[in-house]
Amino acid sequence: MKLKVSAFLAVAACSAIMLAAVAACAFPKGEPVDNRREGILIVAFGSSVPEGEAAITAVADAVKSACPDTEVRVSYTSRIIMRKIAREQGRVIDEPAIALAKMAYEGFTDVTVLSTHIIPGEEYDDLKAVVEGFRIISDTAPKAGFRRIGLSLPLLSSSADFERMAGVIADTYAAQGKSGAVVFVGHGTHHFADAAYSALQTALSRRSPNFLIGTIEGLPSYDDVLARLKSTKAKSVHVAPLMLVAGDHAQNDIAGDEPDSWKSTLTAEGYKVTPVLTGLGQNEAVQNLILDKLREALDSTR
Ligand code: CO
């Protein structure tokens, strides 16, 4: 009986993957194109620590399962990180402009750039400009560019996105949110898109006053989080990154042992602090949100 159940689950899982594959990557009917070569370029800020790269690999694996017939490549935007990986590990990772130039050279015709950014901030603006550049090349010198090039939106791009993300992280941390508070720490930015974090807080607060959003470089700030935390009755706090990867920021600024980390300062305030070192990219429900963004990008460029 046990075997049968697991066999059924295996079949169910397989057909779920196949459904996802059809939904994510099928071309519209009645549009045959000769020599079509489709590719997906995943773009992440990057990470040079294994725990951070694990989250990017997890996203890439989810995309590959959803799109088994499409070539999937990964590029980073942080030159510092790419140079560090090349120097220390001898691995070459391309930034988006180089990755796209190589794909054009290799004969890809239809390329979808999958942003893994959380908010449409400066990093995303830069990526958009690179894609725009390739669109101009494709329009003016088709042989040097692509037949089609699309770009997905970041995870927090609309009011519906705030609700979806709030639902996903509230579900993921339901148990921790009942026994104490959960603080999700995003990167934060001077860019206007920083407002996305406060909007996400609004959507999360509706689910539980124990879920708090903070950022390292923007708003809500650490002090904003502390003030809200004091208004809850929580004695214990889980601190989790609201970032694709649990990389340098998560390991040092959030969970580090230095006196100014979030873990240390909240501990000094009297809270029992448990750091979570898992990036959003490792959360299957977040991977599905990213696949939804991919799907939207594929639909709008085809
Ligand atoms: Co940073």
C-alpha cells in the first residue's frame, strides 16, 4: 500500500512537472518557425559563497524542470563576484550583455531573460537597459540579434505580487510566526522601488502582526522593525533573509557574530534570536512565483 501511494505520488509529481513544462515553455500553436532555437537566460546578482550559489542553482533547476526542451543559462550582474569566482574557482560566469552576445553568436533566435530580482530597483533597471540594447540590435541588425527577446518582471512588481509573496512567506513561516515573531530582512535601496518592502509589510501585517519586514539599506529600517517588534508580545524572533540567496548579507549583516549584526543587536534587546540561512530561491513556492514571471514574459514576447 505504501509503495502504491508513493508510486502514485511519483506519477502525480511527474505529470505536475510535465504540466508546468507545457505551461511555461510551449510555443503558441500555428506559428511554425524554421531554425528556431529557444533559450532562457537567468539573471541573478550572484553569490560567491556556496550557500548563496545553492539558491541560484535551485532556481535554475526549477526552470530546467519546467522547460526541459529549452537551454537554460545563468548570468550574474556583480562583476566583483564574477571576478572572485574566476580567480578562486576558475569558473567563468558571464554578465548579461556578454551572455546575450554569445547566445546571439551561437544562433539562438528566441531568448527570454529571467530576472530573479526581488524589486524593480537599480539592478533591474540596468538589466532592462541591456535587454533594450539587444532589442535595438535585433531590430536594426537582425543577424546580430534575436528574432525575439523578452524580459520577466521582478518578484515584487505589482500589488498582486505583494499579496502572493505575503501568502508564500506567511505559509512558509506559519509555525515560527505562532511561537514568536519572524523578521524578513530585504536588501533595501535608495531607489524608489524600496517602497515595495513597505507594501509587502502591509500585506503581511494583514496575515499576522508577528511578521515583520526590514531592510539593510532602505526602509523599513532596523529601528522601524525594533519598534514594531516591541509592540508584539514575542520573546523569540526568527530572522530570515528576504533575498534570493542567503549569501554575504545573510551570513554577516543578518546572522553574523559581530556586535552590529541583526542577530547580535536583537539578542542585546533581550530576544531569543534564531537566524534562518535559506535564500528565497531555495523556497519551492517562491520558485513557482519566479516560474509565473517567466510564463508571463514568454506569453508577452511571443
Ligand atoms: Co548589498
